Amino acid sequence: MALSVKNKIWLGTLFLFLLLLLTGALGIYYIAKLKTEGQNVLKANYESLSYCHLMQHQLDSIEGGYIPSLPKFEDALKLQESNITEPGENKVTGDLRTYFNKLIAGDTSKQNIQAIKDRIQSILTLNMEAIQRKSKFAQKTAANAFTIIISLGSLVFLISFTFLINFPSVVTNPINRFAEAIKEIANKNYTHRIHLDNKDEFGKLADAFNDMAEKLQYFENSNLNKLMFEKKRAEAVINSLKDASIGIDKNDMVLFANHQALQLLGLKTEEIVGKSVNEISARNDLFRFLIEAGNSAPFKVVVDDRENFYTKEVIEIAQGETKNRVIVLKNITSFKELDVAKTNFIATISHELKTPLASSDFSLKLLEDERVSKLTKEQKILIQNLKHDNERMLKILSELLNMSQVEAGKIQLMVKNINPETIIENAIQAVAGNAREKEITIRNTTNSKLPDIKADADKTTWVLNNLLTNAIKYSFNSSTVEVNATQQDDMIVFSVKDHGPGMDAAYLPRLFERYFQVPGSKEKGTGLGLAISKEFIIAQNGKIWVESEIGKGSTFYFCMPV
């Protein structure tokens, strides 16, 4: 019958306990034996010695004529007669009784007294020899006991030590094997098995573990086929995508790249899939550009001797706390070509329309001249309305021409040193008429001792003029618009603050986009002014931004280098 682990531990503990019990019992036995022999010596021999010494003492008194010592001698002799323990002691004691009786009868001769003394001495000698003999025997017994106990103790120690070294392995070895097997399963090695001959709990556990591993292996094999099928289907879907796509896992290893991506990069599948991002970046400039953060602006790639334009989009796919990512490249070449055509068309139309508008503006000025003819009140109002429409059309055409210049990347800058105060004065003068119409005060709080800036005077004045125009447009009547310029490190910061309705913070990031207008705004425009302003400022190594809050107005800033 196989022993369980519990019974093995119980029997092992019992075995150690029995060894300790055996050692203790043997020690107790020899201690008791030595004690008994010692007691026998004290009880028999030492008492006889005591009686003999007492009789010698009383005999000396009797020799001196002290008769009362006879009864005491008699008592000591009786005690000796009842304590005979050694061979020959009985005969000597009997002789002592005979000579003592003669003494009682009146024989006080020296011969009789000497005979009594000799017999007492013989009893003393017998007991002394017995004491020496028993003492030697006790010493021998103690030595034997010591030897036996030491030998047995050493044997018990060796057995116990061997047991303690080997017995724990009965439990720890199977546990270690289970730990190794669990690690193998954790590493997805489902072919690993545990082979134990034990019929105890560990044997049952090993059988259960092997059953589990077998089922896991079955599921793994069945799932592997499904995964391979899904992998092939996923690869087919990825390769069917029109946009170039590259998948990168959390460890910066390339998972896939479709045909379009391979064609763009000029690589083969085995040269990119399964490789690290750093390894590919070291030998492919385009790939290195794609994985760098940012780079969201459209970029140009020459494919088959033809320029193609792409935008990059990074899609993050979360898996727990880690994130994989897919880089998608959209081909916008056709849109870019349409955009260029649109820009050229707008530039051409704007240029062609500007000439007749300028001519009509000149004609309106002639009509206003009283030397040509006198106009009625209604005619003057009509001419003023025509002038406003003309100015509005010229402004729109100017913005369209500027935008076409920006889109074509042909911003021409005439950079020179100019004082910020001059730019502010020119801009204020240009919008003074608009401000008077709404009774708006433009307050300039600029320090006149500011250093010159390096800028294109016309374009920078145009930007400030645009900001002031917007501030007047969105400010309430009879309010104030504040314009200011201050120095911060090596930059001059211009600001235009109005006291209008303000804007929701959600719209601020898009405010400088082309054609964007804040929803719900009563004032309408082309939506190009701020976009053009941004391009002009950035082209001069500056920066433009806005701060606004509903009900508290807006403040526009731009900075230029000293």
C-alpha cells in the first residue's frame, strides 16, 4: 500500500521521536543502575563500618573499666548481626558474639579482649574490601554506560542527520519539479510532462498536471491553425489597403508593411518585418523620417521619377497598459495638384479683377468731385455704398493674392530694421476711419524706447492692421481697443486687446486655420486674414497666438526678433 505524503511525514517524525526515546531510556537505565549500586554500598557496607567503629569505641571504654558501655556494645553487635552482606562476614560476626559473651561472663583477659578486637578488625577489612570492589564495579559500569550512551548517541545523531538531509527531499523534489513544469507551461511549452513513480498526493497531482498540459497542447494546436488562417486573412486585408501602412509593436518591432509601404521604402518584406525600428532607421532615411514624432505636414517622395505627396497619420492601438501603433501614409498627390491649380486660378482671377476694380474706384472719385458735376443726396449715398463695396472687394482680392502667395511658397520678404512704434502708428492710422464709425478709441500704450526689430515692414504692418481691424469689428460701440508692444528677452511682443464678446476656448486652436470662422459670429469675412497673418509672422521667425474668454474679450499676440 502506497504511503501518502502526510503519513510519510508522520512516520518520519515518529522515527526521530523513537530514536530520542531510545537514547533517553538507555540513559535513564544506567543512571538508575548506578544509583542502586551506590545505595547498596551505603546501606550495607558503610553501616557495617559504622557499627564496627562504635563497638571499637565501646570496647575501649570497657577496657578502662566503664561497665555501662557493655549494653551499647551489645546494641551495636546486634545491628551488625542483622547487616551481614559479605562472604565470611557471618562467621567472623559469630566469633565476635562468642568472645563478647565470654566478656559478659567475666572473662576480661587480654586474650579475650584482643580476640574481640581482631574480629571487629576483620569485619572492617571485609567491608572495606567490599566497598573498594563495588566502587571499582560502579566505575566500570559508569564507563560502560558512558561508552554505550556516546556510541548510541553518535549513531542516533548520524541516523537523524542522514534522515534530516534526505527526508525533506521526499517533499521538496516533487515541488521543485512542479515549479519547473509550471514555468515551462508559462512559457507556452505545452509538451512538458511530469513523470513521478509516487502513488501519493504528488503522484495524483502529477497526473492532473499532465492532463492539463495535454489539453493545453490540444487547444494550442487547434488555435494555431485558426491563428494562421486569421494571420493570412489579416495580411490580405493589409495588402489590399490603398494607403501605405506600417505596423509597429510596443517593443518597436515592425509587425507588418503592405505592398504600398514596401514600394515607398524600397525594401523587401524580409528586410523590414520582424526587424527593430532602430535597425531599419539606420539604413533607410524615409523610414527614420516616418517614425520621428511630429512630421505631420505633407511631405514629398519621388516614386518612379514622379513627385508624390503624402500625409502621415499615426494610429495608436491600446493593449492594456501598452500601445502598438500603425503608421498610415495617405497619397494626396491628386489633391495637391488640385490645390496648386486652385491657387493659380485664384491668383489669376484676383489679378484680373483688381484692374477693373481699381478703375471703378478711380471713376467713383471723379464722380465725387464737384467740379465734374453736383450730386444729389441720394446719389452721394449710392456712391458711398459703391465705395464701401469696392473697398471690400479690393480687400478680399488682396487677401486672396496673399494667400495664393503663401500657398505657392513664394512669400517675398524685405527684411530691414524698423522701430515697433512706427509699425503701430502706421497700422492705427490705417484703421482710424473704421474706429471712428463705431466711436471706438484706440489706445497705444507702447514704450517709445523699444529697440528696432528685423522685419518686413509692409507685411508686419499688414498683420497688425488685420488684428486691429478684427478688434474694431468685434468690439462694442464706444469701447476701447488697446495696442501695445513690450520687450521680452530678445523678442518684441505686440498685442491687440479688444473688449468684445470673446470666444470659447474650444475654437482657439483652429482660429488660424484657413477659412475657419467662429460658429455663431455675426461678423462674416473670408476666414483668410488670420491664416495669412500666421504665415507672414512664421516666415519672419516670429510667433502668433491668442488668449480669449467668453464675456471678457480677446487679446492677440505676435512676437518678432530684435
